[in-house]
Amino acid sequence: DLVDMANLAVVTQYLSCALAVPVLRRKRPDLPRPYRLPAADELAALAALVCLGLMTQVTRKELLGAVVVLAAAYALRRLVDGNTTD
């Protein structure tokens, strides 16, 4: 169960990264990019679909555990960063 919850937390983080790719490419086109990824938007969409597909395979108990872990990590991050929005 613990491994499944950890995997769900990791997949959730992958999902957020996949969703961030097209957003950042449009909102911040001026950012330096050390390499170009062909078809980045399509690959990001595919990655997001795979993540969502994996997330449908979990039980409610695992989902609740992952939400608790992610919320605690978020709260700790905000505490350490001093609630800055940068």
C-alpha cells in the first residue's frame, strides 16, 4: 500500500510537469532552453494522458494517502520558503 501511495504521488508530480510544459512554452517563450524538444505539446499531452490513466488504477485509500502526503509536502515547502510567491 505504501509503495502504491508513493507511486501515485510521483505520477501526480509527473502530471503537473506534463501540464506545465505547454503553459510555460506559451507564457514564457523568452526563457532559455538548453535543448529543443520536437512535438513538445503533443508529447506533454500524451504524458498527461498516461498519468491520468495510471491514476485511475488506484484505490480510494491509496488516493487519500497520496493526497495527505502531497498536502504535507506542499505545506512544508510553503513553511520553508516563507510563503513567498516567487
